[in-house]
Amino acid sequence: MTNNARLVKLCFPTVWFPLTQCGLPECRSGYLVCRYVFFGITHMAEPIKITIVIRSLERGGTETHLLRTLPIVASNDFLMSIFCFERPGELSEEMRRCGIKVVTPPVSGWFTHVPLMLKPFTTIWTCVFFFLHLFRRSPDVVHFFLPASYLMLAPISLLHVRSKKIMSRRSMNKYLEKYPKWVRKVEFFLHKKMSVVLANSRAVLKQLEYMENVPAEKLRLVYNGIDETENVSRRDFAVRADLGIKLDAVVLATVANLLPYKGYQDLIEACGFLSKSFPTLPDWQLIVIGNDSVGMKKELENLAVRLGVSQRLHFVGKRTDVNHYLAAVDIGVLVSHEEGFSNAVIEEMSAGLPMIVSDVGGNPEAVVHGETGLVVPAKAPKELAKAIAYLLQNPSVAKEMGLAGKKRVRECFSIEQSAEGYRSVYRSLGHSKMM
């Protein structure tokens, strides 16, 4: 116990002891007593309890975003917890070390391996456990991330009437095309029941308002954020040595899982066009960083062989040390066919890289064309090749774009701004508890 806490305990025992008997830690009790003493009984409020709902904390864009953001959001005004309905995931221990409680249904880890015929039973068990969890914890705000948690558990949350509900949409709604039409109707129904619907780009926001009829007063925009302290601030050529890349080569990199909608076929076709149509360019190499969960790597390698660029491509797979690789890169590329707001883009901008991105989703909101990089049409390999050639031929322009991008991330997409966006929404929904 700190000296300040001892002083509060001695001076205000009638307030201190009831709080500690309620199970609050002494540091928390001291904080509440101080608020009582200095601001009066109207400010003697319990913290707002927030429950984040997501499938798991396996490493991915949204999950990494939560790991970066929630520890900053958490404060004396908020009690944060995460409900992972399928399994904890590899980031769960890091989240716990940051003081965020992670809850999963008992034996949930087995559910990913059960036969298809047993899936309905595991789904029922998950829904029942979530229902019990809501009424046991009684959160003030329930916040759903990603479609699976929203479609499966948001209907259950409606039974807990006193809590406010939030849905975060972090992609364009093209994913609905793979579901039956009734799923879209369920989503639209749930939108009406949400207190707030969050988007991570203006493109997603507009789609929610004009295509899914979410009232404008329910919509909020919270961009992804980057912690600049995570970046490697100096050039590091060890990666080049490991991959057999010459020190004077211009290195491009793309950071995205190997999935069809990430535009990898377009990128490799652009590399083939680049090699054929711009033979006098400086030596260039492409590093591909991303998990191959659907078996695309072999197909892409075969395409590279047919186009005669296989010697220029380096597939390094899933990496946890992406910043180490970015320290050896000169130009970043992301040419997805769809995108909400890419963490990878602002991570690479924060590392001082000029970006070449496709004109989809939030990409043009992050990258200012001609200032911090180049924006090209999606599914247009020749246009992409021309953009790459332009930066290869104009290294001074590329460097200026990289510096401008780093500044833009600092001013517009910091992790503190993202965390404050969530805090503002949570405070507005839990206003009565803050009084």
C-alpha cells in the first residue's frame, strides 16, 4: 500500500472499509475515496464495465489492433474484459499481462476439432455460456468485433436489456455474399438494436449508412492506430543478407495473408510486366510477408516461374517480427480487391515507406495520392507496374513520400487517437455511471 493510500485509509475509514469489503483492491478503493473527497458523492461512481466479444485472439489485424488499443483504453473509468467464444488464441497471454481479463467457455478449445454433426451442440453450449456470463458480469457495454461474434452472439446479448451494444465493422460488406440472404437480414435487424455502430474508415461508414440503412446518429468513425515506438528507427540490412538480396537493390514488400482478395495474382502479374516492359530499371526484389492458410503459395510461385520473375520473389511466411523486415524495405505495396482500413498500410507508412495501394475501402484515406504514395485501380496489373516503375525511377520522390507518410501517421493515425475514440464512445454510453 502506498503512503497516500495509508493516509486515505486513516482519514476516511467509513468509506474505505466498505469498498475493500466489496472486493475492490486497495489501490482502486483509494482512487474512489479520493474522488468522493474531492468531487463529492455524485462522482462516487463505479467504473464502466466493457466486454469485448470476438471469436479468438489468434494473431490477425483486428486482434493486433485490440492488443495495441485496449491496454491504453483501460483506466480507472473502465473495467475491460474480452470474451473469446471459440478459443483464447496466441495473443491472449499478452492481453492478460496487460491487465485485460480474457474469458472463454470451458473446453472451448476442443470445439475447433469436433465433427460437423456436433457443431450445433457446441454452438448451443457457447450461447448458453455467453448468456450466463452476461448476467454474472453484467457489463454496461458489450462490443462485438468481426462478423462471427456479431451474428452468433449479438442476438443473445439482446436478452441482457440493461447493457448498451456496439458493433465494429472493420471491412467492406462483401463477405455477406458468401452467406445466404437471411444472414444479411439478421445483420440489418441487429444494426437496429445497436446503440452505436463503429467503422474504421469513411468508406465503411458510407456503406453502413447508404447500403445498410444504419441511421447517421448511430455511426461513429474510429481509425486504426499505430504505436510509433514499435518501429525500427534505423535501416537494417541483415534481412537482405539472409534472403540473398544485394545491398544496392530496391526492395519492395507486401504484408498480407495469402488470400485471393489480397490481390497477389495482380501483384505478380505486375512484376512480370515490370520485368518485360522496363528492362533498364534498377535491380528490384519483392518480399512477401503473410500466412498461407489456404495453400496459395504454390500457385503464386508457379505463376512467378511462368512470368520469369521467380528469382525476384521471396516468400517468408507468417512473421511476428515484421518491423525487422520493414527496416530493410524501400517501398510498400498493398493491392487488395477489398479492404476496410489496413493496419499493414499505416505500419509501413510509420516505418517511412512510400506506399502503392489499390483504390478500395480505406486505402485512399490512409495514402494521399502523390503525397505519401500512389493509389492505383484495383485488379489493374499494368497500372500497378507503372506505379512501381515510377518510384523505382525516382528514388528522391519515393523518399519524400515516405517521410510525408510517416508524418501523416503521427498526426492522423496514432494509437492514442484510436484509444481516445473508443473511450469517447464508451463514456457516452456509460454516462449515467460517470455522474
